[in-house]
Amino acid sequence: MIASERVQSGGLRAALSGAAYPLRAAWLLVRAPALWVYMAVPVLINMVILGLLSYLLVPPALRWIDEIIRGLPPWALPLAFIPRMLLLVALLLVLGFLVLQFGAIIGSPWYERLSQRLESRLRPERANWPEEPFNLRFVLRDIGRALAFTCYKAIVAIAVGIPIFLVGIVPLVGPFVAGVGQFTLGAFLVGLDVLDPPLERRRLSFGEKVALFFAQSPASFGMGAICLVLLGVPLLNLFFIPICVAAGTIFYCDRVSISEEAK
């Protein structure tokens, strides 16, 4: 049986509190070398994924940005650095988001064990719970669950992203509103990602995970937003992914009260 208890704080203060969780996670991991092994393999996986995605996506994206800049009217060329910077930032955010998606699927068994060990430290009553053997069956099962979770998120991203894109076509205010909408959607999806390991251990459905995320907003959106930004930092995002996963576990232990019935 699972019950959630929302922490009583709201508004900007709660969002800022949620945004602080990656820093807390980094500080905790620095002091826990026993957990580093569960970070090393996903970081190597993320390096391979980032290199492949950069090779496939960055050159055509840069050419597309140059085409947009060349299409500006002559009077706007002195200000061309503004859309260029905005588009480059958007490219980095998209790249970081994609690395998280693919890295989360392949690295899910190690993220799961990192989250599990971390939760045992934060909630000592879990320390003696039996752990599944870390073998090929465990790895394949977790990758399968992560793939299913990613498919659900893709459906949400398409269903919400298309209306946001259409809003961006509206002159003047459209691009601004669409930009805010896209960032909010990204914060939501990334927030779900980093919260998933402890929620998946409770075998929650996708709908239950979404409900829990919104029950903890705006703190959950604050954490998702800062993780989205961190994942847009080139190269460093390779190390930020396990830190963000740890942040999600700490967030869960801090803000969600769990009662479990032995079966």
C-alpha cells in the first residue's frame, strides 16, 4: 500500500527548494565513494551516446541555424547574435534531453541500483531489504521497463508538444508562450525521469507517477527545471545525469511518505 504526503510549502519557495536537490545530491555522492561504481558505467554509456548524437545532430542543426540567420532582413543582421544564441541554447537543451532519454534506458539498471543504495542510506529501515541479483536478467528487465516508460513519455510529449508548437506560430506573443510551454514540458518530463527509480520500485503505473509528480508541485517542477538546464551543459551533463537521478531519490525520500505492506 502506498500513500503520499505532500510537504506543506508552496509557490516560489517550494520551487527553489526543489531546484536545490541536485546540489544536495552532488554533495552526498561526493561523501559516498561506495556509490561511485554505479555512476561510472552510466557515465561511460552517456559519453558514447553523446558522441553519437553530436555527430548526427549538431552539424545539420548548425547549418539550419545559419540558414535562419541568413534569412533575416538586412536591418536585423546586427542583432542576429540574439536568435543565434537562443537557438544554440535550445539545441544544447534538446541534446541534453535526448542523452537523458537514451542514457536512461541503457543505464537504467545502474541508476536503479544507485537509487536503491541511496534510499537505503536515507531510510535505514530499507537497509535490510533483499536486493535482486545484479545479473543479465536484472539488466534486461530494467531496460525493458525503462523503454516502456519512455514510450509513455513520448506519447505525452507529442500530445502536449504539438499544441505548443502551433501556439508558436501566432505572431508576436506566440514564440514566447511556446518557449515557456516547451521548457515547462521539458521540466515535467525530466522530473519524471529522475523520480522514476524509487517510483518504479513501488511498481507504480505511469498515471500514478504523473499524479505523484503533480501532487508535489511546484517543488517537483523546480527540480525538473534545474535538471533540464544541467543536462544542457555540454560534457558536464554526462556527470549530471546520475546526480539528477540521485536528486530524484532524495526528493522522494524527503517529500513522500511511504507505507508498504508485506505481501
